[in-house]
Amino acid sequence: MPVIERAIETAALMLGSARSRGYCLEMICADFLAGANLDHGDPEMLFSMTRFFKLLPEEQRQKFLSCLHQEAS
């Protein structure tokens, strides 16, 4: 249960806190199903990761990209 609650809370942050818990759970499940199939067979890029990145607010996108850049260096 704690893992489920944490996932729902995280989804609510990404989707907007006005969204219902049911909607957040639906998006988690949809993302899981989308991620189960690699985007166009490309093992380097999961569709679900791209979709979640696009949902992030701009500030979080920039922070994420900055972290990736630091890891690559």
C-alpha cells in the first residue's frame, strides 16, 4: 500500500493536484501499459518516459535535464 500511495501522490504532482485519485491511478496504469511496449522498437527510448517528461512543469524539466547533463559529464 505505501508504494501505491506514493505513486498516486507523485502522479498527482505531475498531473495537477485537482485530479482525482482514480484518474491518477488510471494514468499510472496507462503509463505502465505504454511502457511495456518500447516506442517503435527503440530500446533506448521508452514512450512512457517521454510522455511524463512532457507533463513536467518547465522548471522541473530544466532541473531534470541539468541532472542528466551532470551525470553524463
